[in-house]
Amino acid sequence: MDRQAFPGLDEAVAVIGRGGVVAFPTETTWGLAVNPFDGRALAALFALKGRPLDKPVPCVLGSSDDVVLLAARTPDSFPPLIEHFWPGPLTLLFPARSGLPAGLSDGRGLVGLRVSSEPVARMLAAAAGGVVTATSANISGQAPALTAEEVARLFAGRVHILSDIECPGGCSTIAAESGGVPVIVRRGAIGKDELAPFI
């Protein structure tokens, strides 16, 4: 997707730069993007969703090269998964870099990252510095929004809406490394049979 042919992108990036929230489509549901390095923006995001502070938010990357922005290292079992499933609905739990704002890593020091197969999501992340948050566009505990209209009803002017793409639903599959091999943490859009050769 040509950035010049996507006039809404620069405005969305400016909103994120000011600490605001941008709603954007992914290959599963609509997500909510803020700058993950901005502690105030993260706090506002959690408040907007009513999300518990001890439930970290995942992020989407502009490309697999951007893993280094948030991850301390790449587990040995991840490169085949990255090569085969990224871009796509597979969130991998990486060891988090030290000093990240609260709300990004869990109690085990892991941070969830993926490269989305939705071009709008990838371009937004790339244009905003390589990474943005990607928590689902919903009130915590409720169903996530699948359309721009649903986002508008949910958040009533409190987020900047990017694009009008309808998302198919579902959720990303989440995998981590345990004992040197990948394990499924949450089942999602990538099925067990697809992952079987890698687990």
C-alpha cells in the first residue's frame, strides 16, 4: 500500500504522536493503537477500555525487523514461526526489553508481538515508528468491534478512526516458548493443524 495513496495515515500518526488513540483494522478485529513507549497514552488506553492494569496489551509491528524495539531477544524456536506465519494472526510472546512502560509485559516479563497481514495495520505501525499497541477495540470483557461504525458507537469521538474496513472476527493465536519449543497459549485464527509441524 502506497503511503501517498492513503491520506488518512499522516493524521493518524499525528494523533498517536500527541498521545491519542487510533482505531484501526487488523486481520481479525479492530484494534486500538497508542505509542507503546508513552506511559500516559497507555494509561489512557487502559482507562478507555476499562481494562485491568495487570492485563498487558499486545502490539503490532511494521515488520519482523521491528521485534528489537520491544523484545530483549528472539527465542530459538521462533524464527521458523515468524518466517511461515508473519504477516498473519500469530502473536508470539517474546522476553521483554527492560524498562518498558507498565501495561506491555506480563508478570513473566513477556511481551506479545505480531506482524499483521492487514496492510493498514502494518503501515500504521511502520509510520508510527515501527510498533503500536493492538489491543482489541472494545470495552474490556465485551465483544470486539468489527466495523468502523461499531468503533464509533463504542467510543463516541474518543478515538481517531482510521479506514472503514470490515474485519472478519476471531482472534490471533498466541504462542510462547517453553522448554525450548513453542507452545500454544491461546487458540485462534491459526489452527492446531497448521501449527503442528512447528510444535
